[in-house]
Amino acid sequence: MVNRAMKLRGVLTEDDLPVGRGTPGPYRLPPLSELTKSREVEDPVNVWVHRPLAYAFVWSVFKTPMTANMITFLSLVVGVMAGVMFIVGTPAAMVAGGLMLWSSAILDGADGILARAKHQQSQFGRALDGSADMIVAGVTVSAAVFHMWQRNHDLSQVLVAAAATGLTLVHLWLYDFYKEGYLRATRLDRGGEGEDSVQVARRIEEAHRQGPIIGFCVEKILVPYLQMQERIVDLTNPLARSHARDLPRGPVTAETYRRHNYGPMRVWTMVSLAPHCYLFSLFAVTDRIDLYLWLRLVVMNVLFLVALVWQKRATLRTLDELAPVDGRTEAATAAAA
């Protein structure tokens, strides 16, 4: 209060005010380390390239009226324009499209950074951000397949694209689930943003009161997304959802969870959305999207299988160590058999 009163009288400037957590208003941008979730759940390129660039963009707009939702919309527009460039398909257009897709990915990280910096987080922000991601992914992939067909008229490329796209969706669903579980268990100061479909569905009416766009994103995109994610998790690693998410949070749980799950989490990051965006952008710039499809179909699925097998073992070991008396050990043993 004293600082605010002195600032109003012209004694203090914005730069004199305290910064970081606890600051009475967004006068100065906190350091990047305070605004990101955890390096443990992101791949190195995202950590060392995308996040700093996103942070630089946020720094440039931090003292403007721009909001996180505005950046989400900007990311959506740039991503859709990338798809338009892929449809045009000339060498120059492919370069432009690749750079636009890469820029869209950077902006996709900037909205969350700005939301945390300006304390604009909302329980429905994930729905808007995720919906924009899905639209950009759908437009750019469809446009890339159209471009390859126009150039080669090769049905095998279309089939490879369909298989790669379907399997990539599985990768992204599972990465997102295990990322949020990892953050919930290990980041005691913040936790994860993930909620199950039942919890989100209870707030559909509230979402519609926030506006038709938010209501649509929550009801028609986020809830079905979570429902499909839960089906895939139940199919591939049943104990992960039925037991692991119920573990009590605390220092012991965090240390144990990190010890068993850090390894598979690092592999999950390799098949996440960020590597897809920058690799897709790179291959689009060189107009060899066909090679990228084979990379996704072969290399990324090998990594996916490694992550999945490792994760199932990590889930069993985590439950065995943290819940040895309440019947979960017997369930884990039966599942392993």
C-alpha cells in the first residue's frame, strides 16, 4: 500500500516497485523460470529455443493491453496462414508456411507465459489454447497432404499421412496425460492443470456463461478430448488413471514419483507437440514433408513404444513403493501378470 501511494505521488516509478511473486500488480515481467511449468516435462529445443523466444515476445507486449487470449488467437491465425501457404505450394510459399508454423508454435507458448505473468490464468484457458492447437494441427496437416497429392498424386503418401496422423494423436494424448500427472505429483508449489472429463463436464454451464466461444471449446472440444484420452490410458496402462492420480501429494510422493517416472517422462517429451511443430516446420521449408511422415511413422513410434513400456513399469514401481498396504500392490501384481 505504501509503495502504491508513493507511486501515485510520483515518488516511485514502476521500476522501483518490488518484482516477482507477491508483486502488487504486473509492473515488471518476472523471470522466465517463474513462468514456465518444469523443464522436466519439455524437450530441450522447447526449453532452450522456443521458451526464450516466447518470453522475448511476452517482454515486448507485457506493458500493453494484450491478453493471453489475444496471443492464442494470433497463434491460431498465423498457424492457419501456414496451412494456406502449404496449399499454394510454391517453393517460396513452403518456406513461408514452415516459418509461419514455427512462429505459431512459439506464440502458442507465449500465451501461457503472459497469462501467468499477468495473473490472467483461468480454468477455461486450457480449452481455448487446446482448441487453437487442434485447429492449427488439422489445417496444416490437411494442407500438407493436399500439397503432396497435388505434386505427386501418390496414394501411398496419403495412406502414410493418415497412419502417421492417427498415431501422432495417440502420442499427444498420452504425453499430455503423463505430463499433467508428473507436474501434479512433483511440483508441489503449482501442480498440473489437468482435470478428468467428469470434473470439466461439471463446469460446462459455467463455461457457457463466460461466452459462446469458451462454452463451445469446453463442451465440444475439451471434454471429448479428455474422454478419448482416458480411454487410451485405460487401454494402455489401466493403473495410471485408476490409482496413480489418487496418490497423496507431498515431499515423499514427489521424490518417489520423480525417481521412477523421470526417465519415461523424458522420452514422452520427444513425441510431444513441440517436436512435431519444429520438425514439421523444418521439413516443410525444405518441401520434404514426405520424409517427415516416415520419421513420425517409424522413429517416433519406436520412441513411443519405449516410453509406454517404461511408463507401465514406472507406474507399477511407484504404486508399490507409495501404497504397499492398501490393496494396490496386489492389483499391480495382477496387472503385471
